[in-house]
Amino acid sequence: MKKIVFFAAAGLLCILWSCNEAKEDTTKTTKPPMSARTVYDAIESGDVSKLDSFLAKDIVDHSDRGDIVGRDSVKAVIADLHNHFSDLKMDIIAEASDGDYGFTLHNFKGVAKDSTMGMPVGTKVDAKGVDVVRFKDNMIVEHWMFYEAQEMAKMMNMMNKPPTAKPQ
């Protein structure tokens, strides 16, 4: 369960890249109100000190363990990632925004330092996910994270090997 919270928090920051400053004609290219590098630095380094200007005080991160409520709680989850993963890297594959919602397809990479997240120590994580955030007054107020369950299960060594056919 902690792995899902981890990926949800990581994804939340990735989606910041795709936000627009206001409702506008979506055929125009608009610049996001913050730097994607700032968000990546927070995920990759664990330094969450610059996130206050992007996350609403009452942000809700919808996770599989229940809602994580409040900026400080979300920042704590993000900062805690570095206790469990090394070599963190976040890359955006594609993104879109309509002003109220942002969507980002991203790739998350890292190496498990411990088994807290359900993966054996040393497991190389290389997972694609989709983040969805809702904006209000240029702040993220809600976040949802989706990862491909089958890929996560493989990394956690939870998938049973497919049955092999016996020769007849």
C-alpha cells in the first residue's frame, strides 16, 4: 500500500508541469505557472521546500489507502520517498491541460533501498503512470494517480508465473 502512496505523491508533482494559468482557448499553447524542473527536483532530491506555491493548503491526494489531506502531509510523503528509493528520476512522456484539470503520462525510475514499499531491496523501478490533478486559483487542490497494476506487481514479485503447457 505504501508503494501506491509513494507513486501517487510522485505523480502529483509531475502533473504540475501541465497546468495552465487560467481557462483559455485550449487551442493556444500556454506556459505552465511553474517550472517543471522545480517539481522534478522535489521528487528527485526530496527537497519539498519550494512546493508551497503549487499545492493548496487543503490539497487532497486520493490514494488507495485513503485520502491524504493537507499540504504538509503530501510534502511529508514526497520527502519520505528518499528513505525508500535511490536514484529517483521522473520524466514526462506526454501532458495535457484544460485549465481546470491537468493530465500527465510520466515515467518513474529508482532503486528500492528497503522492502517497505513491497519490493525487494535493490529492485529497479521503471514504471509509467498517469497523474490527474484539479486546479483552483492556479493551485493543485486534488490529485489522482494511476499505475499499470500488472507492471507494479511484477516489480513487487507478486505476479505468479503464467502456467506452462505440459508436452503431450
